[in-house]
Amino acid sequence: MNCKTHWLGAFCGAAIMVVVGCRSQPPAPMVIPEVKLTHYAGTPLGRAQTPPPDVTAANSSGLDIRGYLIAAVPGQVMQPFVSEAKLITTSGGDTPLLAVASSLADARIGIGPLAIQTGASAAGGELGPVVDLDSHTTVLAPGISAQVRVSPAGAGDRTSDFQDVELVFSQPAHSEVIRVALTRESLYMPPADESQPAAPRLPQLRRETAIAAVAYAKSEDLNVAVLVPVSFTPGARQSVLIVARITPANKDPAHVAAVAVARSELAGGAGPTPSASYEELVLRSALRVAERSENRRAALVYLATQDQAPIFLDAALAADDAMLQQLAAEVEKASLSAARTAIHGPLGWMLDRIAFEMMGRSLIANKLAPELRAVLSKHAGEAGRDPASLDQLIGRTVSRKDLQNRLIAENYIFLEDISPAARVGAYDWLNAQGKAPPGYDPLGPVDQRRKTLEAAIEQMTRSASSGDGK
């Protein structure tokens, strides 16, 4: 990423005039967005449930992406994106389909020579002062989508003007078109609930997507440019321009290398990239509302519903005021880490780990309320009732899968417990997880229970060694 010299020249004189002539407040630091690229099997509207198709140099087109941040919103360049759109969808409101776009109404698209001309004008500074953003060289194959996400490198505390731009290129199998899907994400405040006028209102995410189909002859180059007005820097009028060049399949080393990268992403089960900056904004918004005790439960429940956090959700619903305050404090402490995602993992896992460990420590200290003991039992089985088991788990799990595997192992141990109640509790929890040993009867004779367990453990060991374990 490098700044053009004409960017500096255009702004230095203006900056001197502002400082000397008006002595006003300095402008907000310019926010330079990141351009990230991800491949996934599926369409612009979602990930496929079937295994990804094979990607080879022979069936893949080349895809070159260049990004620009323009310090202006150019006039009537190119065509309105919605004029080329075949479908417009939204995640906010009462209907998933729209006849007219709202947040995408000012986006523009150019195809062929118009795309080349617009890209050259942007690169030359003719559309306004410009910053070159990240560029990517990749591939596009039938059944595969290439997602380009443009978002601020640091979201900051920008709940009012948050927005990400997402562009997805996909090539349907047995079709001579390229689908170009433009998505705008923004936060909006939903209408107040008249039945609960005192309930806190929290921002919701709205995703609006418009999908255009562009004719593509696989033997020729195809150029597409998309321009979207943004406000990554508060108070500034800016635009993001993405220029894509799609080229025929070939055997060039660079193309073969790009195919290998795409195949590696698909083999790893990559999916559409979520908005990390939105996650941070959700966290900050909920914690701000949770500062008031009368809103704390609603705010934490809202937070739990924004990602997969079933343990935290149940704890927030059942906890008393003191425990709610502790939960909010622990979440705020974790959110202040500069490397929150690297240290604590995704939002849902971070919340569940906090709730699990807080309840576990309280149970070990014999201070956990009965309703939260029930929450621990629901999510941890017999291990959630036993202080010694919880002591082995707290602070030692590194992911949701790791916690689940450890809980299964702990509950298997309880299947050999001398207490019938402990065996029944462990068996019921394992059965609910689909992990109970076949044929096991927690109230059956000891010899029969032991033989059943040994057979189940032997089968799991064979499955794990053959790579079939689940």
C-alpha cells in the first residue's frame, strides 16, 4: 500500500490554509482500509453444503484485483450498479428481497473499456486524490466464489458510521456469465418496541446485496470496475474503487501458484469472511448499554445472540445481578486486549469460556446459585457438578472443540462411578451429545457396564487411528 505523491500535494496547501487562516480543529486522521481476499465453495449468497469442486489451472480463470481509496465521490462515472442487478436482497426489515436498493443506490459499475478507463483515471488522480490499496492475484473457478472485503484496519468506536464493503465474484458451472455481488454492511437502530418502551435499543447489522450477471467469453479478458462511496474517515467524503481483470485459463507459473493457494483455502473449509470490525462494534455497543444495571441482562443476552455462545446466553438469562455484573466486567476486560481475537478466539467462544470458568470457580468455592448449577450441568454434564473435574478444565481449554472433547472424557469417567445418580447424569449428557456408548445401561450390572465401556472405547480408538473419529 503506498500513497501517491499527488495525494500529499493536494492536501498540504489546504492543511496550511486551515491551520493558519482558521485555526480550527485538525481533521480526523485518515483511515486506510484493508482489502482482504477469501475463496469459498458456494454462491454470493452463501456457502455450499457439498464438498468444493476441484480447482485446476485448466478450469480456472485468472482474477487480478486492484483497490483504490479516492478522497472524493466522483460524479456520474460508469453506470448505477443497481441498473445491472438481477437480484437485491437484505438481512434487515420485513422482507429478504427488495425492488429498489437503498444503501447501494449510489454504487457504480463499469464493464469492459469503461472499467479500464475508470481504473486508469483513478490511478492517475483524475477522480480525486488517491491511495493505492492492496492488490491480489488469484483465480476464479466454476462453483467457487472469490470474496473481496474492504474494511477499516481498526474499527475504533464508530457505531454511527460503521460500514464494510464486500464484493464477490463467482462463476456458475456450465454458464457463460460472471456474477458480481456487491454487499454493503451498516448498523441501524431498529424501531422501538411499543410493548416494551423501557427496553434498551441496540444497533443491528443490515446487509444489502445486489447481484449483477456479466457476460463472459472464457477466451477473452473481462474487465469490471465497481465504485462505492464510503465514510471510513469521519466527516470525509471518500470512495472505494475495485478494478478486476478476469483472464482465460493458462499454464503460467503465477496462475498455477494462485490455483494452489485457492485449493489450500478450500481444503481448509474456508467460508465467507465475517466482519471483524462489526464484531468489535457489537461488543462495545453491548458493554456500553450494560453499564446501567437495569439494562445489563438485556445487553448481555443481545451480545450472546450475535455469535454462537449458548453457555453465556443461559448464564446471562439465569444469573442474579451480582453475577451479571461480574460477567460484564470479565467481558470488558477481555475486550480491552489489543490482540483479543488472537488471545481469546472468536466472540462466541470468548463469551462461553468466560461464563464457563466464572461458574466453575463459583461452584468450586461453593458459592454458585442453584439456577447456575443447572446451567453448568446442562452444558457440562456430570463434570459440571464435580469441583475436581471443573478444576481440571478451568484455564486449560483452548477452543470450543477442546472443551467439548475434555467434557466427553470427564463424563466417560463418571460412567464407572460408584454412584448410580452420577452414572445416569453422565450417560444422559453423553446421549444428548450423541456420544453415549452403544448398549450401555447406567443401572445395569457392573460387569455388563464395564464390557460395554471397553468395547466403546476400543471402537473410538480404532476410529481415531483410522482418521474417522468425529
